[in-house]
Amino acid sequence: MRQSTTTLLLVGWASITTADVVKPYGGEGRVNPGGQKVILDNDWNAAAAGQFLMALDYGWDVLGLVSDTSNSWAMQCGMHALALLEVGNLSCIPVHKGADYPLLMTPKLMDAWQGLEGPLVWQGVFAPYNETAEALGSDPTSGDPTRVNRAALVEGYPNTTFASYTAAAWMVEQVRKYPGEVIIYSGGSFTNIAMAVRMDSGFAALTKGLYVMGGFVDTNLLMTSGDENQADINTDFNLKADPEAAKIVLTADFPNITLVSSASNAQFIDEDYLNDVYEVKNPYTKLARDTTETFLPIWDETTVIVMLEPESVLNKTTFYVNVDTSYYSPTYGNIWAYQKALVPRNQDLREVTYVYSVNGTTLRSSLKSALQYPKTCS
Ligand SMILES: *[C@@H]1O[C@H](CO)[C@@H](O)[C@H](O)[C@H]1NC(C)=O
Ligand SMILES: *[C@@H]1O[C@H](CO)[C@@H](O)[C@H](O)[C@H]1NC(C)=O
Ligand SMILES: *[C@@H]1O[C@H](CO)[C@@H](O)[C@H](O)[C@H]1NC(C)=O
Ligand SMILES: *[C@@H]1O[C@H](CO)[C@@H](O)[C@H](O)[C@H]1NC(C)=O
Ligand SMILES: *[C@@H]1O[C@H](CO)[C@@H](O)[C@H](O)[C@H]1NC(C)=O
Ligand SMILES: *[C@@H]1O[C@H](CO)[C@@H](O)[C@H](O)[C@H]1NC(C)=O
């Protein structure tokens, strides 16, 4: 009986051993019980610890991390989340593995779409499988979504494992357990949040709001007039990774939705900042110094500071939002914005807050202290 249960559990997770599955996630309890509750959903990588450390530093109660498929597969991104928590004695925070695949998008469909509408500079998980790149430490792309690349886990291979493999169901449970109290943060694709929205029609309204890294407007000209990196950072990859999920989430009845997109494209950290942070030596300041890609904006951390500290927003607006879900479109997966009088009558679109700019001083000092003096479970 017990054996057959184990076998069932393992279907679909062929690369996970029985030992991994039965091991608990590490501990019980939370770092800041009583603080503002938040669930952080992202395509975690080795450089991502600042996001949950900032939330903990502000006294927030991180109920758990959820992994999604965007830059790599949800399995690998979840392994990064487990490892990042472990290196700082934060394994009392559970990690829930998200959906392997976007709702419709696949590597084959993304490849065909690029042939029709133009190549993406950054293809994320949809990039063709590249054995050499993975051997050199890149996160997995294409191929089997459940495989784990140890070479990319520069934080260390986790000794803990997932609290569940059904993140959407766990999010629904948490929001039902604490109605009106849980903020949802989306730093990657929307697949898991869309599944939670569809699974439970009360989910979105019962949260305390949604913060999103993504939702770019009017960036097309920027994509023509600079280098490929400039085209890349204006692409809105998080939404394009799962356009249908983006539409489900951005039209759902969350009490409020805040989009942080172009504002984050203005925020960078450089070698000097990272060396300064590393003046205090710990695993997180070392990972930040060694793994941050300084040619990219700190998109996710900018979104986190908007969530943690509303006063950090310098300028914002509101509009109604739609998502292009037409496959035969160069803006497939991008948003379209409306003023109230012009909202299409046959769609139930909703108003969102769009952040124009953020106080970079607040952002950089918050990130620095969170990395230098991380909270721990004990
Ligand atoms: C897991 O334990 C091994 C052996 O102690 C260690 O080398 C590794 O770094 C640990 N993983 C993490 C993520 O800390
Ligand atoms: C984690 O705990 C170990 C053992 O208690 C300790 O050596 C290490 O400094 C702690 N790390 C952090 C980041 O608190
Ligand atoms: C595969 O990755 C290697 C190492 O990053 C790179 O040099 C090579 O161009 C890649 N191959 C393809 C076909 O993209
Ligand atoms: C979002 O809605 C919740 C619930 O009504 C409220 O507590 C919170 O202050 C709102 N947040 C923003 C940014 O408007
Ligand atoms: C806010 O940003 C918009 C768009 O860039 C600009 O038109 C407006 O002047 C800005 N307002 C302030 C107070 O900076
Ligand atoms: C940004 O925040 C810092 C404190 O972190 C403050 O001194 C500064 O005045 C703020 N800048 C703006 C433009 O509000």
C-alpha cells in the first residue's frame, strides 16, 4: 500500500528520488509571525535572495516561496529557492514547486512564434537545449522540465526538499486560511497564480493585493533604437512566457494590482555597490557579489521595494489593462492600456496601478541592509 502511494507520487517527477520526496522541507515555524503575510512566486536563481531577505528585513511574514517556469523550469528554480534559504538558515520557510509548463506556451510554440514575429534576445526556458551551456552552469532550457542541473546550483545543492509539488493549491489554501491578509508577489510568469485564480473563484478577491514585475507599455520604439540588451529589457518576458496566464491574472478581481515595469528598468547596481555590500561577509553578500548580472536592471528588487514601502514610489498612474492573447501578433503576451471611457464593452477589464518611477536610494539601502544583516529562523 505504502509502496504504491510512493510510486504514484513519483509519476512525473522521475528525476526526484524517493529519499528526496519523503524528506521534510527543513523546519517548522516562521521568521516574523504576526507580520504582513506574503507569498513570493518567482523563477528563482542564485542571485535572487535579496527579494525574500528584504521582505524579512521589513518584518514581513513570508509564508513561502513558489517557483515558476520562466527563465528556467519551475523544478530548477525551486531548487535554487531551497538552496538560497538553506545557506542562510532560513529553511523554516517552505518552498512549493509550481507548474512545470505554462498554460499553452511550449518551447516549440515559442520557436514557431519567433519565426513569425521576430526573435527574442532572451528566450528564457524556451531557448533550445544546449548541453555545453548547461555543463558550464546555465539553468536548464527546453527538454525535460523535471531535470535538475547541479552545475547551475552555485549556492550548493539543497539538502531540503519541496513542501509540495502543487503550489497553486497551496496558495489557495493559504489565502482561504488568512482571508484578506495575504499579499501575492509575482516576479516571474503568472502560471501558478492563474491556476489558483481558476481553481477557486474566490481566490483573487480574498488576497490583500498583487504586486507584479512586468507590464510594459509603449516600449516598442526603445526596442528599435538601442542595442540588443535594450531591446531585451523592454520585452516583458515574464508575461510573454505565459500570455494566457497573464490575461487570467490581470483581469482577476484582486483588491488591487500594482505593475512595476519601466520603473525597474531605471534601477541598476554596479560592481562598486556589490563590493560595498560585501564589506560585511556572509553567504548572501557573497552570492550577490559573485552572481549578480550588473548589465541587467534589478527588476525584482524594485518591485519588492514598491510592495514593502509605498513611499518609495515617486510617480504613478492608473489605467485599465488587457493582455494580447493572439498568437499571430508581435505583441502576443504584452499588455494594452485604456482610459476608463474607452474600455472594450465585451471584456471585463480592470483598473491597475502603474508605477512610473521609484526612489533608487531607498531601494539600494534596503537591499544592502537586507543582504548584510539577514534574518534567520533561529
Ligand atoms: C548540503 O549539504 C552539503 C554537505 O554538507 C553541503 O556541501 C551543501 O553546500 C549543502 N547545500 C546547501 C544549499 O547549503
Ligand atoms: C547558520 O547556522 C550555522 C550553524 O549554526 C552558522 O555557522 C552560520 O553562521 C549560520 N548562517 C547564517 C547566515 O546565519
Ligand atoms: C551553447 O552554449 C555555449 C556556451 O554558452 C555557446 O558558446 C554556444 O554558442 C551555444 N550554442 C548555441 C547553438 O546557442
Ligand atoms: C489593496 O487592497 C487591500 C484590501 O482592500 C488594502 O488593505 C491595501 O491597502 C490595498 N493596497 C493598495 C496598494 O492599494
Ligand atoms: C510622472 O510621469 C509622467 C510620465 O512620465 C510625467 O508626465 C509626469 O510629469 C510625472 N509626474 C511627476 C510629478 O513627476
Ligand atoms: C529618496 O529617499 C531618500 C531616503 O532613502 C530621501 O533622502 C530622498 O529625499 C528621497 N528622494 C526623493 C526624490 O524623494
